[in-house]
Amino acid sequence: MDESCSFAIELTDIVKTFALRDGTRLRAVDSISLRIRRGEVVAFLGPNGAGKTTTLDIVLGLTRPDAGTVRVCEMSPIAAIRGGRVSALLQTGGLLADLTVRETVLMIASTFGARRNVDPLLERMGLGRLAGQKVRKLSGGQQQKLKFALALVPEPDVIVLDEPTAGMDVSARREFWDTMRADAARGRTIVFATHYLEEAEVFADRVVMISQGRVVADGPTAEIRALVPGRELTAIVPDISLDVLRGLPGVESAEMRGDRVHFRTHDSDALARLLLTETPACELEIAGHNLESAFVSLTHTQKEAAR
């Protein structure tokens, strides 16, 4: 990996619009500017249609922006791809079902002159024992591991991951992120989009939150959580409707998740006293906002502002 470039990805005022069937145009990416340093692990978060996948497609040279500039390792995305400087694991794209695992990796490695690295790479990814297995016999999680191995063949400086752990069980997901952490420690830049917010909270150095085509938050996870004031209180509250609970003093919102009601409030102590003295609430818990709470609040605020 090349250690000469301090910024692995630089986006400046990126704009991308798409024509809709009714003749109007949708601005999927609305003047996004970002700088991602070498060796960072960055999570891209956003609701469906927020623009995060389009932004990553622009980084990979799969889509050209209507305006703005893109640099990957101080070159154009296409040049970075051709030079093996950036690689990707995407949700789309299939594998050849009748090839073995080793044949699949060997085929890609041959294009980069990296045939000797195939077996060590398979072992590193936990695929060594499956080297002779046909691709069609792999589980979804195993196929995802194989796709990731293919992305690592050229030893890229930057790797872009779109829902990388889809189909993996808990143990495989943990192993995958251990591998990612080791790669980042060696200087590889990792950018990933995920719907598993706990993955972003645990594994990302930095979170970039996108809504309505704009960056609504960017920083370490703790800073993102701190953008949402107040604390979250959860409790079991039998025999009282959500409408009644939402009308209690100090309650900003209340929603049911499983058997617990999740309250947002600026004064959690006062709400806790009220629930314990005036309702049959039990098993109360008070905590600072997690990344999921921040995600819901920040993206909802952006949607409301766009209306």
C-alpha cells in the first residue's frame, strides 16, 4: 500500500441528479464535500434513498457526478481502479457457480499478477478449508467472504464495502471486522455502508450520516451521539396506551419496541419519577442516546427541513 497520500478520498461539492419518469429530476447527491484520511475506518449511514450508495458509486467511478471533483489516492476514480488502488465489495454482482473457491480467486489474481498470493489470502479469510468447494454450495455468508477475498487480491489502498456482513452470522461478522481492523492498522482505508448501526458504533472511527443527499453529521461516534440532547428512558408500562404516554409532561416521543416503551425526554429524572408514582411502570432504564437514536433524530430533522 502506498503511504504517500494523506487523503485517501477527497470529494468537493459533488452533485448528482437523476431523471424521473414524470420528467422531474431527483438530486440524489447535493453538494457533498468530504475528506477521508489514509487508514480511517468510516461508516456511511443513511436511510434508503439518502444518497449514500450514489456517493460510493461516484468514489468507485461507477457514476460520474454532474458537478464537483473526486480524487481517490490523489487521482481520478477510474485511474485508481485501473491501478488496483481501490477495490469494492458490493451487494450486486454474482459469482460463477461452477468454479471452486480457489479457481475463483485464482482467476482474479491472474489479472493482477498475484497468483502466488491466492492460498495465503484464502487462509487469511477463513476460506482455506473451502478452497475446493464449488461456489454454488457456499452459504450466503461464505459467498460474501469470497467476494471480500476478491476485493483484497490487488492489495488496495482503499476498500469500499456496501452492506459487507449481509448473510453472515454473529461469529463470522466478528471475524470479518477483526480482519478489517488489522487492515486499517496497516494503513488501508475502509469505507462501508451498513444498516447494522451497532457495527458502525463499534467498528468505525468516524461516522458520516447522509440524508436527502446531504451530510447531516460527520465525526467520531461519541460526537454524533452528543448531537442529540437529552437522554433515553425505557420501561415496561402495562395497560397504558402510547397516545397517553406521549401526552405525559416532558415526553418528546414514545414508541414501543418489543415489550418496552422507549421515551425521548430532556428531563429523564422527572419523567422517571412521574412514571413510578403515577403509572404501573416497572424495570426503568435511563441511558445516553446511542447511535440509533442519533440516526433517527438527525435524519428525521433533515427530512422535515426539506419539506
